[in-house]
Amino acid sequence: MAEFEDFMKLDIRVGKIIRAENFEKANDPAYKLWLDFGEKIGEKKSSAQITDLYEINDLIDRQILAVINFPPKQIADFMSEVLVLGIYGQDGVVLIEPEQRVKLGSRMG
């Protein structure tokens, strides 16, 4: 069983999608995302398999939650630096978003 301390090891922060493009070289349909986590953390990249429910234009300026302290992962020719969080819904992955606009880089926990 996981302990509360295990959960606190995850650094989950609010970021804003500032750029998105199709990830042609990914094995499964995905987007390349560039995210702004505010002044202290800066810009990070991620690959996200969210093409079923989201169009690129709908992603820009959207605030999302992401784990920022996993090691970077090479996916084809792209280095994914953070894990964007989502839930598997009936029609695809649904992004986890704050209900209201919050300061970029805000920590969940």
C-alpha cells in the first residue's frame, strides 16, 4: 500500500500549453506539447496521446497538471520532460485541468 509520503514525492504542477503540433514519428497518435510552468520552472516539453478528444487549436493556453520530476524520456526524435496527466475516458484521454485559472507552477498536494 502506498503511503502519503510516496504521493508527496511526485511534483505535480500546473502548466499552460503554449505550443502543440502533431507528433508524426510517434508509434501511437500523439501531440508534441510545449508547456510553460512559470518563472521558477520554465518551459518543458511532453508527448501526449490525447488526439482522440483534442485538436491542436483547442490546446493552446489550456492549463493542465503534469508530473515534472520524472526523468526525461526519449520518444522517437523528441525528449519528453514531463508527464501530462489525464484520465482514460470512454472516448479517449481526458486532460486533468484546474477548475479555475491558477498561477503557473502551482503545486498540487
